[in-house]
Amino acid sequence: MHARYGALWDAMEFSRVWLILSIETLVLVCGQKGNGCGHTVLNPSSGTLTSLNFPGTYPNHTQCEWSLRVPKGQTLLLNLGDFDLERSQDCISGSLTITDTSGATVVGPLCGQLSSTGRNISVSTNEVTVRFISGTHRSGRGFVMSYSTNQQSELISCLDRGTHFSSQQISAFCPAGCKGVTGEIWGWHGQGYRDTSVLCKAAIHAGVISDSLGGMINVSLQRGITLYESNFSNGVLSKTGSLSDKRLIFHRDCDRELTVVAYNTSSVWEEVNRFGQRVLWSPGHGGSQWAASSGDQQPWMEIELWNKSSVIGIVTKGTPHYYIESYTLMFSKDRKNWKVYKVASSKDKKVFEAHSDGHVTVLNSLIPPVVARYLLLKPQRWHIRASALVQVLGCPSAPRSGDAGLNTGKPVVTETVPLDTLSTEGPVVTRSSGPSQAMILVAGMVLGAALCVGCLLAGLIWWRRKKTAQIKKCCVDQGCQGFHGKKLPCTNPELVSYPLVRNIHDALPNPPLNDYAEPDVVAGGQMMGLTFRPPLEEGYTVPYTLNHYDTPGQLPEYADPLPAEPEYATPFSEMPTDLTPVSRQNQPVCRSAQGTRAELIQQQYDCPAHRVISNGYCTPVSPSTGQHKASMIYFEPQTVEPLLHTYHEPL
């Protein structure tokens, strides 16, 4: 009994609240009277009103009154986006007058045309009455008026375009009701809008604001594109546009595609194609399309998300032959208590349009968004059979309940409906795999590719360093390429010792070796540096040296030519004091040339024929022998310490 009285009291309380809201709605939203009223949307915080037939000529002998009211403690801000009433004496052909609650005139009567500076009007009260009267006239488009509170100082008109702003970043407040005002847009949210589009209607099309609430928009002007595509979204149809200098990009958060893990449908159509194959129109199989059976007159599709998320929009895509024209939406967090999505500030459930003029891919935004894990789409009208491919947009993780609103702090109007009230022929459940496998596979492929690229780069760097080192450092067995294409011998270190050590039994070099070292060369014949000091007039400085072969620090050193001298020791003997011309001819005669080693022309020594060896030397007389005639004694060339020499690049 107590439970019955409690339920009855709750019902009466709900009826009382609903009655109060209905009266407010009648006063605020339907606060107009007369036969000359045009498009009108009045909201407690903003709204739009126009004359009849705008932008065409308003009819003769009509009148209309609008009551505009905002919350107490705030004042009204009015904006006339367009004003064109036929000018006449005392404005008898048509006039616009604004009065306060006491009937005192605040503005007007107005007629003719207003400049852009006179279209913004601030009122010191929170409630005014706008009265429009038309008489006999021949011209005039009428007017468009928008209003908001004084807290929204960035109020713009429904007719403002992107070309009306010079800044690259636009921040403005769009009033409610701009969807029904004449104005064209080109493009869609994915690619941007042509800069000649009206801002507020483009914002509604992009799902940034709601037409019934309005709100703040943030737009950036970027470089234009060649072609803007036509698209139908949120009840607004955009046109196909050509190249423009700039384009409008609307910024909004929480705009990702949410992961769907399972589908549950009322029925599934099983088609037999022309090849005799059976095709199942079931969702969830590789993004396949869903289609209900022909006998299903109350089709529905249930969608299960990966987790509880904030849902801001739903994209439906039909086929050219089968598609949904309109649908309603229900949502739930636990699949037990379902709520119907309704129009903001209204008790009517919202019907989403899903098709217009051949456009089968349609976006419908949820403003304000809902927090749910389960969604239920119930098609209301469809072509031939209900069919759709559904995508859900939102944030993967649900925000706090206090942050669920977008551009508004109002709660979502819902209605709880038990699940058993849904009609079905037999649910068909289709479950898709979670995102973990795909994410792990993609992450593994990315890491593997990065590892391979890193290894290739490391190998390439090591190979180039090794090749550079081999070019600079010749090996004894292989040698290195000379300046004239010859293969020059070189030692493992870069230090070369001169002169080379030879034995007495070694054959004389032919051609003879140079007294001076040749400069280093690299593969390809490029000289690394010269051995000899260049003339001072060429710009070289004389480094500080201790001897010919010292190289302090990194300064280049150049070797001075050695004095001309024989390579082998000069033989000595007991020479007669009186030299004859014949004996002088037997002495060795040397000839030296500049830049080359001194070379022995003739070597005629007094040596018996039986002591001459193959390499041209004469075997000395053994000391054990007895008396012998005076002859020259030859000594073997003495081994000298190798001189180290380093070659460096010139300055």
C-alpha cells in the first residue's frame, strides 16, 4: 500500500514538473504571435527570428510580436544580421520596434537599411518585445535578428561567412536556430568547408554545435583545396564547391571511432546471388553491411562497445538499393536499463535523418553526448529493407558524469525503457574480436621494421668507415694505386723509412731509387700531399723544425733534398803519390742531376778477373795469404739506420 502511494506521489510530482517545463517552453520557445512571423527559434540563452518569406519580400499588411527573455541577472544582446525594410515617411510601409516590459520604446521604429555598425544593440533589461508591422510596400527583404545574453559578447549572425573575418583564428558564439536560415555551405567536416560558407550552419553540419542550443565555435582558416564534396550531416545538406583561397576547419575534441566488439540484430537477410552463392548480410564480419529480412517490420541493431565511453556521434552508411531513412536511438550502461535519446530541452524523442538526395553516408551528432556501452538503433523508415553499416564516434574512456555535456551544462533528456519491450523475430548475435590482437600485431610489425632499419643503418655506417680506413691505409701485400695508375708498394704503417737497407750480394736497382720520398696517393690517383717544401710565394709558411724529418704537432713538414753523395762507401787504398792520366781515368766518375739521386757512370776498379763476382763487386784478398801486390780493398756498404718520414697534407 505504501509502495502504491509512493508511486502515485512520484507520478504527481513528475506531472507537476512537466507542466512547469511545458509552460516555460510555451512562453520562451513559442513566444510569438501574429501572421507575419517567419522562422523562429527562441531559447532561454539564445535564439533567431526572421520576417516572413525572408530573404524574399515580406507580405503586405502583416504583423508579428516576439517575446525575448533571458535568465534574471543577465541582459539581452541583439544582432541584426540583415535589415532591409522599404523606406517611407514615418515608416508606414514597414517598421521594427523594440520595447521593454513597461511598454517604453527601447529602439525604433526602424525602417530602410542599417549600416554594419548599427546592427549590434545592447539592452539593459533581460526581457523585451520585438514588434514588426508591414504596410503597403513594393520592395524590402525583411530582417534577421539573433540574440544572446551579455555573457556571450562574441555573438554573430546566422549570415556571417568565413570571408567576413580577416583573422586566421575565429572564436565566436552562434545563436540557436541558424539551421533554418537561408545560407549555403560547401564541403564536410573531414575535409573542411569553403571559406564562403556561413559559419553557424557549417558548425551545425560538422556537429560542433546543436541547432536548438547554439554555442561557441573555434575555427581556423587554412589553405583551400581544389574540390569540396557534397555531404548530408545533422539534417544539413552541403553542396559541391570549387577551388577557394581558404577553407574553414572546425576544432572539436573526442572525435575518434570507437571499437565495437559485438552486434545483436533483430534479423539477418540471407541472399542468394546470381552465381548461386549464399551471402549473409550480417554485421561484424570484416566490416560487412547489415540488412534485415524482408518480413522484419520492426528491425533493430544493438551495438556493444569495448568499454563504457562518451558517444558524440553515429555514422550510418547504406547501399544504393537498401538504406535507412530515419531512426531513433536508445543507450545503456549495463544492458538492463535503457534510455531514449531526446531532443535537448524537449520531451520528444529525437528522430535522426539518415538519407537525403541520394546521400547514404550520414553523420548524426549527439549534443550533448551520452555515456554508454550499449547502443540500440531502431529504424523508423527505410528503403526496401533496413540496411546500414554503423560507426560510433566518441572518446574511448568515459569522462565524469559532470563533464558529459558539450557546449552546454544541461543533462540529457532520457526515458527509461525495459529491455523486454523490444520486439524481435529472434536475435542474431555477432561478436567481433577485441582490439588486443590487432594492436599487438601492428606494434610487433612496427618494432620489427624499426629494428631492421636500425641494423641496416648500423651496417652501412660500419662499412663506410671500414672502406675509408682501407683507402687511407695500404697493406704491404696489396699495395695502393699510384697517381699515374701504377701500383706502388707501401708498408702497413704510414711511416716509411729511407733509404732502404741492401746487402752486398743484392743486385743494383734498375732504375735507381730516388733519394726523396714520393708523396702519398689514394685510390684514384689523387695526391695526399707533397714531400718538398713549396716556394714561399705560394702562401705556405715555414714550420718550426729540428731537422728534416721532425713534425711537431699537426704542422706539415717538407724534406730538403739530400746532398749528392754515392750510396756505397768509396774504396780506399794506398794510392801512389804520382797519379798518371791512366790511373785518373780508372777513378770513379759521378754525375748528379737536380731532383734525382747521384748515379755512378763508370765503375772501373783494379780487380783481377778471377775475383770479379756477378753483381759487379770485387772479392777482397784474404788476410791469410802471403805477399800480394798493392791493390784496392773494398768494403761492403754499411747499413744505415732507417730514417722515418711522415707525409702530411699541405696547409
